[in-house]
Amino acid sequence: MESEALKAIWKASFEARHILREDEYYDRCLLENISGLRMTLLAFADGQVAGCAHLKYESGYPHFRNRHIPEINDLLVFPAFRKHGVANRLMEEFETIVNRHHNHIGIGVGLYKDYGAAQRIYCRRGYIPDGHGVMYQDNEVKPGDMVRVDDELVLYFVKELDYD
């Protein structure tokens, strides 16, 4: 499918659910897909976009970037399609792809209640905290730091793969 057509489908599915992103977001993602820095998967169910996720081969999180650990990023399943295995299927696909060349795969998850289901899925799939504590905008949160509890407050998890 041509990238502009893909962008239109992707953007329309987000806008229909009041997820607003600038055109630059979609353009950057598509360019990074072409250049090999990112892989974006759209999940479809009944002819509709059910969710989306990215695999960033060069993570913005320093611990992953320095160790060449690809990161599953911005995993999103629309509410009507949750609890049908969509997130697990997206993660499984990325794990299979990454396992061809890497020993580990990573993912970050928010810390407030809205992320509870994601936290549980990641643990059930064998992801464990990477041991570097809580991050805010990919920077370490140190004892005594004051940070906002929002989507930028993240705990990163890693999963060991059986790549030989």
C-alpha cells in the first residue's frame, strides 16, 4: 500500500477516536519506516484499524539505545478491540522480528492506572523491569525529584529472547 494511502487510513482511525497527532508525526513515522529506523504495524479487525504499534530500532531511552535493544513503542489498541488478543499479537510479531538479530527487546509503560492492563500484559509475556528505575522524558528520576505523573513517567521493561 502506498505510504500516503496508509497515512490517510492510519490518521483517520486515530481522529475517529479523538487521538490527535500532527501530520508531522505520521510523516516522521513513515520516513523512519522507509529508512529502517522504525517498523510500524497496524492491526486490522473486521476491516477496521484495531490498533497500532511501533518498533524503534534506535530507542530514545539511553539504556536501550546504548545496548542496541529495539523498543516496542506507542502500543495502542482501540477500546472496542481490547481483550481480543490484539496487543499480544502485535507484540508477538515484533518479538519474532527482533529475535532474528537481537537477544533482547524492550518496552516502556506508564505508571498510572490507565496503564494497568498494559503492565499486566507485559509481565505475563515475560517482560521484567530493566532495573534502572523510573524515567521521566527518558531521564532518570532520582530520590527527591519532583515530576509530573503523566504519559512521560515510565518504567522500562526488557525481555530476553532466544536468539542464537
